[in-house]
Amino acid sequence: MDFELTDEQRMIVDTVRRFVATELQPHEDEVERLDDVPAELVEKIRGRALEAGLYAANMPAELGGGGLDATSMTLVERELGRTSYALQMLVARPSNILQACEGEQRERYLLPAIRGERHDCLAMTEPGAGSDVRSMTTRAVRDGDEYVLNGTKHFISHADMADFVVLFAATGTEDTDRGPRNLITAFLVDLDTPGLVVTRGSGCVSHRGYHQCELAFSDCRIPVAQRLGAEGRGFELMGEWLGASRLSVAATSVGRARRVLEMATSWAAEREQFGRTIGRFQGVSFQLADMATELEAAELLTLRAAAKLDAGGMTDQDAAMAKLYASEALARITDRAVQIFGGMGLMAELPIERFWRDARVERIWDGTSEIQRHIISRSLLRPLGS
């Protein structure tokens, strides 16, 4: 498989890397200190991203988006991964599931999201149903031309900066070989809808400034016209439009790991102990070698999955392998970087301790490492009837 970048892809990489270095990274310390992105900075970065043509790069060109294929989009995510989520999410990639919008939904939600006028968030996770989506208890009950929503969602990223939520709720049950299971339906809910309350969640050690929120629905009424897709087909919508999100996590993990490796290598080449640079010591140089090897393996797995997605052949196993390996490689690489920097690696004066903290969540969101291993193992065993 040929992973040589085209001239266009090289230009995309150069453009995004330059944007990250000049428009995003200079604000990292401020965001870390405030645990927030000031409103004026939010508008400035979004405006610059729109001017640079980087906004909504994942959306079809005929709708006003960047029209990038999966491989090019993975390269974009990789470069954005070189900075924090609080900043990179301002170079918005609206949720792909919005492409399922029909009729008036396109004018109200999809197209404004592509133009940067409205911003979405996804709400699946619940306090009692993390990775087990089918066991969610938030319910949507049909009442004439409306649905009545009741329940709670948590760990909803950047809901405090969104205008509407793509909500997944149970709308009934069906009998299966393993007993009854929920039928899931997707909805588009404006965050100012009566009966919906959004509150900031607890502080998190990872990605300061990128907040997770709780959404509480209490007899919240929305018109049937805000249902996304057919009733009971929300699980299929997830599979059709959200599968590539694991590639995004893999790609951003690769980008962040690359930046950490660059910093650790520079430190090892300059820091002197016992009359020579520490990179001359085998205990350090071998760690750099392992970091570089793992990084290349993670990147190849990620690009391979993206190439297969472009060719229409990516499987759940491909995405799971990329997400699993890249996120865990990032954890190992950042941990080794702390060791190479020594005591300074734990000081807030340098960003290494931040990368180390930020890396932890990548093994949890968008499907834990255990879920990814389950997907991979089932793909091996199921053909054998096990």
C-alpha cells in the first residue's frame, strides 16, 4: 500500500501545521492557566480558520465544506493533534452525522454548522451507561407531533460552547436472542429548548479548557421534525456516520506523540550530564528509538485505516486497531518523555507534564481500549463460530 503523499496532501499538511504553530500553540499556556478559552479568542480563531479555508474540512464541497477524503482528513486531524483539544476544536469539523439531515434540517442545522454560524455537540454517554449505548435510559416518547425527552447525559464535550445537540435516546424496545434491547433514535435539540438544562461537569486533568458537561432533560418537548433519521434507527446512524471518529482520536494521538518525540529528542541532544549530552547514554537513546518506532507503527495503522475508508473497505476492526494502538502508544511515549526530562518533565514550566496528563483520556473516550480489544477479538473469533 502506497502512503506517499500527493502534492495536494503535502500542501494541506503544511497549511494546517503552520496554522497550528502560529494561531493555536501561542495560546496554550493561557488556556491551561484559565481552564477556558476567552470568548474573544474563540471568535478570533474561528474567523482565522474560516479565512484559511480550514473550517468544516470534513464536509462535502458541494455543501460549502472542504470536501477532503478520509486520508486527507486524517492528515488534518494529525496536525491539529499537535495542540490541545480546547484550541483545535475551534477549527471546527462538524459531526459527520449532520449529513443525515433532510429538508428543513439542512437549512437549520447542517449548513449553518458548515458556515461556522452554529456549533454542535454529541450526546450519547450517560451516568449509568458509558460504553453500553443500548442500555441508555434517556427516553423520547412520542406525543402527537412532538417527542417528550426525559433523562440525563454526561461527559458531553464542549456542550457549553454549542448551539444544539445531536441527542441519542431510547424510543422503545425490541426482542432479541439476548432479551429485550432499546431501540435508539437520534434527535436535533437546540440547547435553549425549555426543559433542557446544561451544566459544566467536574474539572478534568486532561485537556483543560475543553469542558465536559451534563445535559438534563425534564419533559423537554421537541417537534417530530427534529428527529434525525427514522425512529429506532439511531444505532445504524452511529455506525454509518460516527465510525470514523475513532480515526480522529488515532490521528490526533499520532500528532501529539510526534510533537512530544520532537521535544524529547531536542532535550536529549542538548541536556548535559556527566560531561556529555544525555542522548549519548543508552538508557535515553534506546527510549527515543522505541518512541520513534511506536510512533511510526501508530501512524501507519491510522493511515492504512483511512486509505481503506476511502476505498470503501474499512472495517470496525481497522478503526479499532488504529484507535487502540495510537492512543496507547501516545501514553507510552509521553510517559517516556517525562522520564527523559526528569524532574523538569513534571514541572508546569514545560508542556511535557500537560501532554502526559492529556494523553490519559484518549484510552477512554470514543470507546475505551477494552471496547476496542473486544471489537478486534470478536472479528477474529466470530468467523470461527465462537
